[in-house]
Amino acid sequence: MTDWLEIHRGTAPLIVSFPHTGADIPADIEAGLASPWIARKDADWWVDRLYAFARDLGATTVRTRLSRTVIDVNRDPSGASLYPGQATTGLCPVETFDGEPLYRAGAEPDEAAIADRRTRYFDPYHAALGAEIDRLRVIHPAIVLYDAHSIRSHVPRLFDGALPQFNIGTNDGLSCAPGLAAAVEAACDASAFSRVTNGRFKGGWITRHYGAPGKGIHAIQMELACRGYMGEPASPFSPENWPTPFDPAHAAPLAAVLRAALTACIAFAKDQA
């Protein structure tokens, strides 16, 4: 473990990855930012707290404390877009989801800085994920890698209207067996919340890179609309109103559905024996 990488080892056939819940930014990088608040605005706020129950289920968790502004560990390290032709952010983003510049003019990371961040942060995160996958595959004939995310309900530059509450991504069915997707869908559909599969979010690089159902590694992404577990301001987002504090009472109904979804993931993996 490093000072920015958190790993909790469980024995169930489930890994929950948290690539975007961090807010830490090294001082040398923060010095070049246009606004520290803007640099943290697109974090998956409180998602690791929302899934705190995962450890009780025996899940392994892997989380970076670093902000996605430092490096996005859920992007293709080659720089290739996950969504060609659509707005998205890169390995070392230079703008927010809303298109705002992250850096002061001339302070954007160059190729050398990006390569350094990849060596320092991206590669260790994925070494950790790979090691946990290998460890659990020794114990279990099949495992589930569940990549946990959230995003503001309205981001017009990325999608029209309000995002459905549950956005399941399986890379159009390539990253996991149909049975896993069906099990997670069923948990979501038993609730009053809206759900879509392989809509605007089909799974990021983690889902696409590690998902190998033929080898017993079933990867699935869950992108949540923030409104389901935290308050979203009615007025424009600002440092004064975003992020809103984590409210366990607000989050409880959604957390119950997510517990059912992770329980279904474990049951699916065990059924593959």
C-alpha cells in the first residue's frame, strides 16, 4: 500500500474498484490548476462511503485517493478515446465534464509529465487490480470486477436530460456473461429507480480491459446519477454548494439496492463453479 492507494482484501469472488472517489492533488500539480474546486468537481463524491457495506460481504476493494485530475486510472493509457465522436476526458484531463479548463494557460501537463504520472500512479493502481484478480482466481473459478462510479444527474455536454439512476456498462455484452448483467439488472429493476444498460456509459477502460468472461473474469461498471444518494443543487454548482455532505439517510434506499446488486454478483460468481 502507498499513501494514495487503498487495498482491502476479502475472500468473496468480488472486487469493487473505486477509480474516481479521490480528491487528493499533489502540491506541485495543484499549483498549476485554474481552480482547486474545479479540479475536484467531477469526483465520484462519496461513492466509497456509499459502498462501505461491500467489505461486510467479503469483497476486495481497491481505491485511489488521488483526484482524477492527476490521472484518470479508468482511461486507455494509449490516449485512445473510449467514446469516439463524443465528448469525454483523457488520461490526464485538461478540462472538466463541462468543458472548463483545469489548468492555467501554459501549465497543462506535457508528454513527459503524463508519462511520469502514469508511472507513479496509473501503473501501480492497475498492478494492484491485477494482483487481486490473480489472487482471487486461485480461490474461485470465476470472479466479478465491479467498477463503481457516479456523476451529476445533468451534464449537457455529455448527455441530454437527466441521466437514469442506474447506468450499467458491460461494453455491449463483451466484458461479462449475460447472466451477470441480468442479475444486476434484476436488483435494480426491483427498485423504484430508473435503469439503463449500455446507454451513454458502456464501461470505461477498467471494464473493457479486464473483462474476460471466457477466462472467468466478469467485469461490469455501475454509473450512478448522484441525486439518488446525495443532494444536487437546484442553482448553478459552486464551491458554496458542491459537493453536498454525505447523508446516510438520503443514501440508504439506494445503498440497499446496491447491496442487493453486489450480493447478486457474488451469487453469480459462485454459480459458475
